[in-house]
Amino acid sequence: MSRYYGGWAPYVPVAERRKKAAREVAKLRKKGHLVAPVVIEGRKITTTFWGKAWCDNLESYHDFENRLPRGRTYLRNGSVIDLQITPLEVRALVSGSSIYNISVGIAAVPKAQWKSICKDCAGSIDSLVELLQGLFSKGVMERLCRQDKGLFPRPSEIDFSCSCPDYASMCKHIAAVLYGIGSRLDEKPELLFHLRAVDENDLVAHIDTVLPLAKKGPDAGKVLESDDISALFGLDMATPQPTKKHRKSRTEGKVGARKKAVSPPLERSTAKATKNRERRPAARRENAVWRDVEELISRRNAPAYDQATALLLDLRKRSRKGRKTTKFARLLAALRARHERKGRFIERLDATGLD
């Protein structure tokens, strides 16, 4: 229990504090203040990566560790009735024996340090969504969470004040607010970047420039022949048709060939060949799209994976129109098997129903 000037503070039951807090919240809302209380369900204060990382970092401070347990209890009891996170500052109201005003100042990340973080993480974070969900490699996690030169503040970069009469530099009300920040990051992890006055988009600014599309054609020897494509994708490739000159040479010397009437079987055969020739350009275009998909997947970055998925969705749509769903399913299954270790690409296929 904290020591007050003139003796110990009178004990106020939790139920009474909650009633007092509810009255205070009602007054604030009546004045037009957007109250944002911290509500904890169960024992766990945080459940997501960013919230846990904030609390783990906080609990590693030797300066604070003996002041934090009471703060956790206050937070679970619903004592933090308002918590507002803005760049470089957190303001809160905590219900105790009275309603106390808390201010927590956080220093901005130094520009050189932020540039270093972005440089070290370049090429390792595929999308802002994955960043905010905490879905990235252990190396990126370690870099962002590093105490000395990472995204989380050091004890020397935190200043706080509370209107309570406790003479301790950190009282239980402040500790509750610090844990409340971790809980709030569960809901809105982007608030951590705003609090440290940095732009989270800087970490993914490299995505559009990584592995840009090549402007020149492939090198000699790297172009697949039709037989190679057939083996790679399991396609029945159309055989090349003889040229006009070749066809003419085969008919030269046959006197009166043009004057002979075309028999019905030959007429049907000619019509079938014409129909096949009309289908071949579409087949060649489809094969080209499958090759494009493979090339995009080989780049191993989020934009390329998104483009490849979009092409596959278009191929599936075409296959349904042409009643070739079985063929598409077979080719897609083979593609998934070839790239099963590319987890982020497979996740995109699963999310769009390409399974």
C-alpha cells in the first residue's frame, strides 16, 4: 500500500469505486468528452503480439518492476475509466479513493534510430496488415522490440505524473495506465507508432520497389520451349501447324486438285480444323497466363503474390465459362504442391477460396 502524507488513505471498496467511476464517466459524456475506458475480460491484460510486447518491455524495467503489481489489479478492476493516446502523450483518468488525472509523456523515436529500424527491416515485412498483426519473422520482431534502439521506449524516455497524494514517483494509478496502454494496443496496434511520433508506413515503403518488373526480355537459354512448358504444367500443347508455303508444296503437281469437289468427310474435317485453329490462340493465351503466375510467385514478395492470385482467379472464372474446371483444378493442385513452402502465397490462395 502506498504511503500518504499524514497516514494511510482510507480504504474504498471496489464496488464503491466503480459507482464513483460510473458517475464521473456520465458527467464527462454529458460535457461531450469521448470517454474511452479500458475493459479487461478475464485475467489476461493482453492477447495480441503488440500488447504483449509492450507489457513484456514494461515489466523488464528494473526501475518499475516493484510498482507494477498493484497497477495490474487496478486495471483488471476497471479503474482506468478513460485512456487517450496521442503523439508523445497519454492522458488518463483512474478511479481510486478519488478520480485522479494521469499524464504519461513518451519521447519521440530519434530520426536516425527510426531510419536504422526501417533499413534493418527492409525486405522483411510484406504488408502493413501483417505488420500490425505481428506476422513477421523472429529477426524483425527482435529488431522492433529491442530496448535500446528499437520501437519501445526506455525508462529514461518516459515521464509521468498523477494528481494523487502518493509521494512515489510511480504510483499504482500510473502503473495501471501503463498496462492500459498495452491493452489498448491489442485493439489498435498502430497507436504505438503514433505515440512514438513515427509513420508505420515507412516500414513498408520499399514494397513497390522491391524486384521491379524487368523491362527487357529474358536472356537466351532461359525461354521455355513448348515441350518444357507441357512438362512443367502438365498441359496438352497444340502441335504447330504447317505454314502456307509448306501446304502448297504438298499439293503442287496434283493436276485438277482444285477442281475436285470436296467430299462430305473432307468438308467435316476442314470445319473441325478451322474450329481447332480458333481455339489455339485462346489456349496459348491461357498457357502464357500460367507462365506469368509462375514468374510472379518466383519474386517472393507481397505485390507479386497478389498479382499471381488475381491471375489465378481470372483463370478460374474462364475455366467455369469454358467448362474446364477439372483441368484448372488439376493445374492449381500441382501449382500449390510446387509452392507449398511459400506460406504467405498459400495463405492468399486459401483466403480467396483457391483450394
